[in-house]
Amino acid sequence: MSHALRKTSSCHESSNCHRGERILSDGAVDTGILLRDTVIVSPYGTDNFTTIGDAIAFAPNNSKPEDGYFVIFVREGIYEEYVVVPKNKKNIMLIGEGINRTVITGNHSVMDGWTTFNSSTFAVSGERFVGVDITFRNTAGPEKHQAVALRNNADLSTFYRCSFEAYQDTLYVHSLRQFYRECDVYGTVDFIFGNAAAVFQNCNLYARKPMLNQKNAFTAQGRTDPNQNTGISIQNCTIEAAPDLAMDRNSTGSNSTLNFLGRPWKLYSRTVIMQSYIGELIQPVGMARMERNCWIRHHLLWRVSELRARFKHQQESAVAWF
């Protein structure tokens, strides 16, 4: 899809805009993707915009599904900016040139005076947002505590082949319906957290080396009411140590950092892990307690097809930790 879009002309208030056009990826036989306009962002000043924020501001307001996507193609480069896709910017498709090639980076953190909600490098609220082939990064570091790479409260949003990199609170799946496929997520404490209905398929989830005496938790789901249809679903994913943590484990010869699949952030916290590979870094108990709410009951449903030998069984079960 990215290859096909690159072959289209760009639009910047000119008569050469591609409006209402269906573009097919190479070899595709379906009806294609309806595109409204296409613009290009480059840090070199050779295309329509030099910042992603300006391209988003140029996008039409309150587009409907039948209007098609407004495509923003972001050329390879490091974009040091804080980007917000507001609610009125709908149907935006943001396409980069690949993980670690198109990078959006920032370093806001709670320790530097930002709230967790507002610490995000990239925040999206506009419905039907699509992100492809981009790295979203927060470089504040573990000592800065909560520092979000991406906050998502956009309904029907999807991310393909993207990377989310930070430490504590990397990916804030804040609310509504979200889908992630073939993505990488790196972090330490509660690094996938929030109260969306979020699905992760074919993704790699990597725990990084935290601060001394910190415990890693891959998830912290925030369901506050039993009637909410929210939760974090992880299917056909890999749960492993990032290179820095793996090196630390190998050098010490022991599991000096405790790693958990998650911990219950709120009263009705719900996380599902199924048909996934869980590496040896994870503690046998699976879930950690929430220190301030040790009485919270958290359910983890799992059906794992490639568990390591100490789990022994390949079966569907429901496990409750207290």
C-alpha cells in the first residue's frame, strides 16, 4: 500500500490533488482504498510540509468515511515535534518509510511537570486514524517515570508495522476501539495501559531494563465498571526481553529484574493473552499485585501455543490472581 501511494502526486491547495481516487497496492484485486487527498512531509523543505503538525492542520475537518482518507506520507527522518490529531481531524492515514526510518520523538515526562495524559509525543483523537511504518518515541528515560510515546483515544484507529518506544507508560490505549498489527512495543512499568478495547495481533512486546529495584509490567488495564466492553487483547504475539534487559539477565546470571505480564490498574481490570509466546523472563505467577489495591481481583485468560517448558500444558484456562 505504501509503495502504491508513493507513486501518486501530492496535494497542497493545487489543482494536482488526488481527490476521491481509489489507489490499489501492487497485485491487489480488491476495490482499493478510497483516498481524498495526498500530501508529503519532508524535513528538507522539498515537499508540501516540513512538519507533521502542519500537514495535520491542513487536513479537512470532520470527514466522513465515504469521503476517503486524507493521506500524509512522511519521508524518512527524525521529527522532533509533539503532534496532536484532534477530534475534528478524521480519516487521516499517516504513512512513514518504516520503523526507525520515519521517527517522531519527544521527551516530555511527569518528572518535568507534564501530566501522564499530556506527556505524549503523539496524541490522536480523530476517528478512523491509520498509522503505518512509523516509530513513535519518548526519550525521557526510566528515571523520569511516566513518559508516553503515544496516547490513543481515537475510535476505530489502527496501527500497522509501527514501533512505540519509551519506558514507563509507553503506549496509552486511553479509550474506544483500537487495533495494532505487526507492531513493536518497548517499555518497563505498565507500558501498555489504559481503558480502550485494544487488540494486538502479531506484535512484539519487549520489556526494557528499568531502574534499580523496579519491576516490569507489560500491561495495566483500567476498566472501572463491569459493564464496560473494554480490555487489552493480545493474540499471536511475542512477549520477550529487549536487548538491554536480555544482556543484563545474561551478565548477572539471574533474574535480577522481576517481569510480569501485567498488573490490575483498576477494579475491573481485564487482559487477555492467547496463542502467544511468553519468554522465560516472565515470573511464574504471571500477574503482579497493584501495591495500593492488593485486594483487586484480576483475570487473565490465556491459550498459549508456544509456552516454555515450565508451563508444560497447552490448554485454555482462566486464572485468577489475588
